[in-house]
Amino acid sequence: MHCWRRRRGPGRPVKPRNIAFWRGPFAFLPSLPDGRIVEGQPIYLTPDEVESFRLVYLEELTQEEAAKRMGISRGTLWRSLYNARKKIAMALAEMRPLVIGP
């Protein structure tokens, strides 16, 4: 059987992103009303996802403006934003820790 698609190299290099707001790795831990912290499998957000989420929802930039500010294409920003929304929603719905870091 013939394989039509085959990788022949390391792939395309990752384009550097401009991240203006980064305070280092940290985590949000869900707690119950009585103060006990809920343990669970953590969900990890990358700095790219946090920056795209911050630019679009906190600074209320359009996706084109946010992509220009980060130095990436609009499609890449959209994927990063989609992943951030999905991970944040999963962390809230399932009461799982949310870790933000590299």
C-alpha cells in the first residue's frame, strides 16, 4: 500500500509570538463552599492562549487587531482563542485546577 503523505523533515519552525502580559506560571484551584480545595487532573493553558484570550475579551480588540499585536496570523489566533475558551470552560464545568504556564 502506498503512503501519499509522509513527513520528510522536522516541519515548519514555530513563529515567535509577542506576549505583552506575562507574570510567570500560576494556577487557579477550585474550592468548595466549606473552603476545601478540590483535587483533580489539571488543565494547562499556554501563554499564547492566555494572551489571545486577554486581548480579545479584556482589551476588546478584534481578532485582526489582536493577531497583529501578537505577530501571528488571524487563523493562528483563532485556534489559540478556541483552545483557551474550551480549556477554561472545561475547568469551570468539571471543577479542575487551571494551570497557566509554559
